[in-house]
Amino acid sequence: MHKLNFVSASFIVSIALLAAGSSGGLTAEEPQILQVSSEEAIASDYSHQRAVDFLDRTSMAWTKKYKCFTCHTNFAHLIAVSELEQRPEYFQEVRTALDDLVQKRWPEKGPRWDAEVVMAAMTLTVVDRNLGEPLSQSAKLALDEMWQVQQSDGGFDWLKCDWPPMESDDQYGAVVAAVAVSAAPEEYLQQKQVQDGIASLENYLSQSKKQDLRLHHRAILLWAQSLKSGWLTQKEIDSTIADLTALQRPDGGWNTPSLGKWDREDGGVADVTTSDGYGTGFAVLMLIKAGMNRDNVVIKNGLSWLKKNQRESGRWYTRSVSRDSRHFLTHAGTAMAIMAMQACAEHEEG
């Protein structure tokens, strides 16, 4: 979400970020949340390690400073780096913090939002799968809680803070839940409560309703489909691939606002033409999940854009789709770029 998260909009607006010097570069010091700026210089060469280090340090700093989990930063971080053969320095500490959220805070105070439940369930389940581990206690607790907060229509009451693409509509919560349950092991899916929840979610994502989904959300169902079939018909898969491919920019990248046509909360004019990190990483990753060949020119051009547009700090800049006071989507965009590179075995240095 602009959180894939869970700080309220009013809280986000009040956040004062720590500055990191004029270059915005990383140091060996205590992890910080670096100021995000479109003016940061493009790196002279692509570095996978620099990207991972940036996301890892930013996630740790966010977790320690705000004591919460957000779609745009630490949820995204755990999903992205859990795919790597070598997890970075702060992965386990951030994961432990999420375990504590589910196993300690929820029993004492309850989840902050239903969206927190679904995002925790999706993240923990995907992380377990990425690590090749059995379903953890935290993942099972979060999944079970997800069915408890499911609405009667099969969807979820999502955060609507005007922070697209993640916190602006209930449909996003439904497709995230589809990824969560699709990543779960088969033995978990055999439970009646789970089967009833899936049936209700499938009803919410019926063919007629899927036609109304923003392309961004429909593309996430490509991810769910890659884990567990049944979310999309072949015709829907083909049309989603075609729609994503049609939005590729001449420079090889994708533009996030064009994936959903959201109105800006600050009243500004949406830029629907400039390629950005989130849009490009997201589109490449979902096309790979859909089965597009890595040698396809669409994928090659997308990867080329990512390699040419990494910033000196290791991140990929993405302008906020909502307002220009914060650009936290840059964090999620960096996670998407890392996953896209990983999916295409394009994570070598240089």
C-alpha cells in the first residue's frame, strides 16, 4: 500500500523524516529513513547489493522508529529479501518484530486495522514459502485471523487513506488475500474454515467484479494464480498480460499512475507518462509470474530500464501517486525491482 500498512493518514502526514546528507547515500551508521528525492543522482552502475542494503536498512529504521508495519516498507522488505539465498543483516530482526506483532500485540490490544491482518498473513505466508519452511505459527495465526475479519461479501474492509495503489479501495485487500491463501501449504487449505473463506473470496472476485478491478489489482491476481490456479481464466490472464504490455513506455519502463488512474489527493495533475521504479518493477514481476519468457523483449527492456535508473543510494525513485509531501512508494518500488531482478536471475553485480 502506500503502505502495504498501517499508519493512519494523519499519522503519516506528521512524520518527520531523518535527513541523510545531500547525497542521500547509505553509511555504516545506524539505519536511517533517508529523505526521498527525485533529484538524487542516478548510480554510475547497477548494484543488486546496494539495493538490498538500502531496503534492509530502511526497513529496520522504520520498524524501530514507528513500531508498526507498512505496505510500502517493512512488509515489502520481508517479501523481497526472503527470496534471496543470503538474507541481509536486518531481515531476521524485522521478521521477529512481525512475529511479535501477531503473537504478542494482537492478543493484548488487537490488530490496528483489518488491513494489518491481511498484510501480515500474506507476508508471513509468502516468507515461509520463500524460505522453504513449514507454515509458521505466526503465519497460521494471521491467516486464521484473516478469515475472522473477512466481510460477509467475501472482501475486506481496507484502509482508504488516498494512498494508492495500496490504501485506497477494498479491492486491493481482496487480491492481497488471494496471494496470502495461495501461498499457504495444501494441508492448511483443507480446513473447512479456510475452504469457506476461499469460496467467499472467489465470489467477491467473480468474473463480473474482476472486470471492474484496476489493472494494478488485476495484475496481482497473476501472482496469486502462479501459486494456486483458479483466480483467473486463461482469457483473463491473456488480457491482463496484454494490458500491462501495452502500457510499457518507449524507454522500457512503466508508470505507476497509469496502472490505476487514481486521482491525486493533493489536487495535482497525475503524471501518467514518466517511467518509475514501482511501476517498472511491479510490471516486470507480474509478467514473469504470468509466465512471460525472460527473453521476451518486453521483459528485457524493463530490466534494462531498472539497471539504468537505480539511484546512488541503491533505490529506485517513485513519485507518490497521492501527494508530494512523501514518496514512500519508492521503498516498495525498490522491493519490486529486487524481486523482478531476482525472478529473472538478473541480480549479479554490474
